[in-house]
Amino acid sequence: MSIDRAMFRFAGVMVLISVALTQFVSPYFVWFTVFIGANLLQSSFTGWCPAAKIMAKLGLPAGCAFEK
């Protein structure tokens, strides 16, 4: 699995978790969803993502979006 696929998977899981937390625990967890969205947005402009750097250090091969 490449970093690209892992990032899509990770982001999707985190959004689903944050929505579940918002629904069942506290409405303030909506800020977690906002943070995830903001991180995805800035990553689309800058190409830099903290989770991608961690996944690269764990040995996942780079995909087409994160090659540099």
C-alpha cells in the first residue's frame, strides 16, 4: 500500500470517528472534524502532510501525490 492510499484511508477513518464522537459523546467534537478538513485543505495546497511524513518513516512507499 502506498502513502497515497494510506492517507485516503486514514483521513476517511478519522472523519468517521470524529462524526461518531460528535453524535454520541459531545457536539464539541465537531472541531475535530473541522481540524481534519483544514489539514486536508492545506495539504492540497502545500503538498505537506504530517501523517504522510510519519507513514514515510514507517516505510510505506511513496505514491504519485507525495513523490518529491
